[in-house]
Amino acid sequence: MTTAILGAGALGLTLAYRLAQAGQAVEVFERGGEPGGLAAGFCVGGTYLEKFYHHLFGTDRAAIALIQEMGLGERLLWLRPQSSILYRGGMYPMDSVGAVLRFPPLALPDRLRLGAATAYLKLERDYRRLEHVTASAWLRRWMGPEPYRVVWEPLLRSKFGLHADEILMSWMWARLHYRTTKLGYLRGGFQLLYERLVEAIQERGGRLYFGETVRGVTPRAGGGFDLQTDARRTAYDAVVSTAPTRLTFQLAPDLPADFRQRYAPGLAYGAHCVVLELDRQLMQPYWLCINDPGFPFLAAVEHTNLMPPADYGGAHLLYLGNYLPPDDPLFRRSDADVVAEFTAALPRLNPTFDRSWVRAAHVFKAPYAQPIVTAGYREHSPPHRTPLSRFYMANMFQVYPQDRGQNYSIAMANRVARMVLEDQRGSGPSSSNPSASRTKYSGRPFTSS
Ligand SMILES: Cc1cc2nc3c(=O)[nH]c(=O)nc-3n(C[C@H](O)[C@H](O)[C@H](O)COP(=O)(O)OP(=O)(O)OC[C@H]3O[C@@H](n4cnc5c(N)ncnc54)[C@H](O)[C@@H]3O)c2cc1C
């Protein structure tokens, strides 16, 4: 049996590794030039830095286990950097119960309510109790209108724009329930993990093709699939696509219409990140949520407040991030123009900032990087087994109620590997998914972007 895997991100690589470990032949196709997908890095001062800010939480068990399994455990550092909110020009820590109870912009009763509702979310284990209410309604009701206005509304508005009032509370629950104040970082960059996985796959006979975009997957008359790239057309016994659902639907035109309709991909925003190499530190916090109006970015993340600048040739590294609709004009503007606008806002974070501090600037964009979790999301999330026998879908839009994260892609890869192996042994349920085509869609239709 040979399995083709589309995508060499956290999911595709972990899956390929698990299948190769089980003695399966695997071939991975990646349109980009390097492994890592959204978590891939680029070099600063001889060390990898993620194109988009990345860290782990203490609850990211699957990612931690994989890092250890790949022999990189000693590089995984756990730190407690400061996470703060910018409100009316002041930077206020908001990363512990104590910090919430001291948060000066709110009156004491509001702080107590904010703390109590957060504690409830930490204790509540069943997200389904929170998936029939929006985050804005729940937070307003249980944390109070003022904490919502000061702390949560700016976050939801800057992350989800016009959809801020539609985001499900179950999504917010996952963020507050699982996230820890201790953050993990793989010293030297998460790219090291993805390079190690590539080696481990190759050592077990797997093949990887970088810079090769998959254009189509079509079933063969006698079983299996033809996979078409720009360079070749090859037959495989099984195919797993880790590309987003909307892309997978385009690549596999034989997926039946009722399946496509039922699992029509919902809205997703793109990620836009400016990375500045500065010659000195800009601010104290590692993470700063921008809750003041008028900024061109929603978060400022000073990576070198987590890792030492010496790792990057002395550069102080600052991410300025945004989530926006994929057709937002920001994605089309010139890098120089965007960097000029973003750096012009930095004196509001540090009045002594000067443009001469910037040694280099980089701009990274990913068009479908942030799922928008609105009513009916769970019902619309496709199963991994599709109606095409041995054609599987596994992507970061299927990790609900979690927000996307390396951990959840790695955990999904572990599950899907077991599924593929079961089907190959003939011990799993039918590899086509009759329930997918039998069940009638009965939710609110999703809008396709
Ligand atoms: C701004 C931002 C911040 C983040 N912060 C964190 C964080 O702090 N911690 C964390 O753990 N996670 C974070 N994440 C999420 C994390 O990056 C993702 O959850 C994870 O990398 C997803 O891995 P994946 O393999 O599922 O998907 P992807 O990384 O998207 O991989 C899919 C791969 O498929 C390839 N592909 C698509 N179509 C084709 C085709 N037709 N042919 C061939 N190849 C194709 C793509 O090029 C891509 O490499 C962040 C993401 C963003 C955008």
C-alpha cells in the first residue's frame, strides 16, 4: 500500500512519520519549498524564527510528546513571559489570577466577576454546554458589560472583524480552558522539529517532494487514486489531504455533491505578520494585545522577551500581527508601505522608538489561517473518512472546539494514522462514510468566502 499525503505541515509530516513507522510506503507533496507549513521558519542570525509567532502551552501534550520522541526534548524550554493588554496607553499584565485582580482599568467588583467567570471556564469540562451561545453574549452576561468592553470586545473585534458578535463561546472556552501561563518554545525554532520529521520519514523509506503542488486527485477504475502534480501523474492506494477543506474540495472533484454541500467550508481569515529585527528591546511584555483603537495591528509580540536576542545574532525580534479577510487590501499592499505604516505606530508602545532601530523587516502572509467559528461549525466539520474509499481529509479546520495549533494538528495526525492503518487491515468501519451522505444537513448554512 502506498499512501500519498498532501501537505508537509505539522499534520502531514506527523502522519507520514506514523505511517512510515508502521512499515507503510508514503509520499508527501508540499507546494512550498520547505517543511513546516504555517509553523515554518526563516533564518535570522543563523537561527530559525517562525514566520508567524509560535509557542506551546503546557496542555499541548501531543506536540510535547512528539518533540521528545524526535530527540528534541532538551531544546523545549518552559518560561513565564509577561502577557499584557494595552489599554488607554498603559500596558497591564493579564496573565494570572493576581494580575486580573489588580487590573486597574476595572473596578474591584468587575475584576472579581472577571476572575470568577474565568475560573468557571477553567473548571467547566463540557464545551457543548457553551456552543449554543456567542462569546459576546456569554462574556457580557457573566463577566459583565465593562470587562467585556475593556478586555474582550477589542480582542474579538480585531481578530474577527464583522464576525466578532457571531463567534461561539465554545471557541473562547477552549482558549481559556486549555491555555497556560507557562509557554513552551523549541529553542532554535519549531523548524527543527519539522526537519527532524523529514529525516525520520526518509530513514523509513518515505519520499517527500517540495515545491510540487497537487492539482487534482481522481479515483481509478480499479481502486486507488491518480494524483496529478505539475510534474507527474502517479497512482496511489490511499490519499490524505491536509490542505484546508475548501482547497481539498477543489482538488477532488469526485467528492459527491451532498457531501460538499453538507461540509461546505465556512469563513476563514488570513494571517498577516510584519517581523521587525530591532537593535534594542521595544517593550517589557512578550505578548501585547492591542486594546486601544487606531493601531494598524492587533498584537505586538516581542519574541526576544521569550528567547535571548543572542540566539539571533543580537537582533530583538518583534512581530506585528493581524487577522483579516483574505481579500483585505492589506494583503495586496507593498511591504515597504505596510512596514512604514506599522513602524509609525510604535512610538505609542515606546515613545523613544526611532525608525533607525529597525535593522531589517519581513512581511509574511497566509490567506486561510484562522477559522471563524460560528453557529453550526461542529456539524459542518467534515469527517476524516470521506465517501471516496481511502480518500481522507485531515486539516486544522477540523480541530473544533480548539483554535488551530500545532498540537491539535499533531494529535489529529496520530488519530488519522490509526484510521488509515485500520482501513488497510480491513479492521476499521467501512472506509467510505455512509453516515456522511445519509445525514441531512439541518443547520444554518455557512457562507463561503
Ligand atoms: C499567526 C499564526 C499564529 C500561530 N500561533 C501558533 C502558536 O503560537 N502555537 C501553535 O502551536 N500554533 C500556532 N499557529 C497554528 C499552527 O501554525 C497551525 O495550527 C499548524 O502549523 C497547522 O499545521 P497543518 O499541517 O495542519 O497545516 P498547514 O501548516 O497549513 O500545512 C498544510 C500544508 O499543505 C500545503 N498545501 C496546501 N495545498 C497544497 C497542494 N495543493 N499541494 C501541495 N501542498 C499543499 C501547504 O503549503 C501547507 O504547507 C499559528 C498560526 C498562525 C497563522
